[in-house]
Amino acid sequence: MNETLTAILLGIVEGLTEFIPVSSTGHLILAAELFGYDAAEWAMFNVVIQLGAILAVVYQYWGTFWNAAMSALRLEGEGLRFIRNLLLAFLPSAVLGLALKDQIDIMLGSPMIVAWALIVGGIAIIGIEKIADPRGDAGVADLPLKQVIGVGLAQCLSMIPGVSRSGATIMGALAMGVNRKTAAEFSFFLAVPTMLGATTLELATRREELSAVGGAAGWEEIAIGFAVSFVVALVVIRAFVAYVSRRGFAPFAWYRIVLGAAALAWLSAR
């Protein structure tokens, strides 16, 4: 496949799937298997274009981040609580991610794990939707520490490729009684420190690759993928909260189950 077309395709996949509960990492792993490109040659590309998706969150919620920062600098309560909640939710995955990095890298090479995780995760979403009892309309800054830490622990499940970071955090929040809108927005906000941390760690461990980017995925392809993932993620973020506030998460669950079953059948038949 043409390198530019591959960059556009992967940028669309990243932007489309990063913030909905279907696993962007799982989709990128399956895309490598389906389209037959060398995943190793595009590994750095996949790391860098995540920054495009992060930028989409910052752009969409710039006012929220700015007001929280200014409030925190004035030592006012709401801004401090917002930042505290993000950092507390980020901490479990930061610690566990560093401790288990080698094991996580091994799992990233297994599309079979992705297929099973998609199926199991879809079933879990259906189950949680049925038993969840969202209460109140508290925003991210006003969530109690028990719920914040619970969401942080749920996010650790996303270290298994195919689970979905957004799916784990949103479902974890719903299971603890957080309303759908706040659960989705908390997942978006939490993506910023989580993905920045993961991306920084990957770039630090791949310094030689970064300085020698070239071949199939060079700087031109990275720039294209970054821009595409930013634009697509921005559209998805704006539509996602409105959709799930009215309709819920069941369509994403069934999509996961169908995709996972199809991937499992295809991988088993190869």
C-alpha cells in the first residue's frame, strides 16, 4: 500500500477510535495484520500520531484546562480539585505501566489477545450498562476520591491491548455511579496526562529510531498522520458526548463483539 495512503488510513483509525470504547491500539494492531504492512516500520509513527489525538482534547476543552490552571494558581478550590483528580486517576497506570512495560510490549505483538479483549470488553460494557445506576450531575472536579481512584485503577486494564483506555475509564466511572457525560469527559481529560506520559516514555526508549526516522514511515507520513488524527479525533470528541448522553454505549459493545469474533475467526484460519 502507498505510504501516504497508509498514513492517512492509520491517522483516521487513531482519531476515530482513541476516545470511543473500542481500542485504538487494538485497531492499529489488527490493521497491520489486515493490510500487511510492516508494523515495526510504523511503530514510531503510531506513537507520535497519538499526540494529534491529545491535541484535539486540549483544543476542544481549552477553556476548561485554562480555567482549572488559573484557579489552581490562585489556590482556589475547583481548579485544585480538578488537577488533583486527574493526577490521582493517572497515578495507578503510571506506576503499573513502568513496572510492567516489558510484559505490555510482549502483549502488543499479539493480535489474538486483541481479538479476545474486544469480545470480553464488549460483553462487559453490555453488563455494566444494565447494572449501572448513574446518579447526580457532579463534574470532574467534584467527584469524590473513591470514584477518582476507582477510575484510575480501571484504566490499568487498558494495558491489555484491545481493552480500550476510554472504555475502561468510562465503564469504571459508570459502574461507580458517575453520569454518562461526566464519565466521558473524565476519560477525555485523563487521556492527556496518560497519553502524554506513555508517548514520552516510548519516545525516550526509542531515541535512536526517532533520530533516524525514514523509510516507510518518514517525517512526511508522521505529519500527515498527526494532522489526520487531530481532525478526526476532534470530530469524534464533539459527537461522542452528545451521542452517549442520549443513547448509551451498547452500539460500541456490539461493534467490539462482532469485530473481535471476525478477527478471531480470520486469525485462526490463517
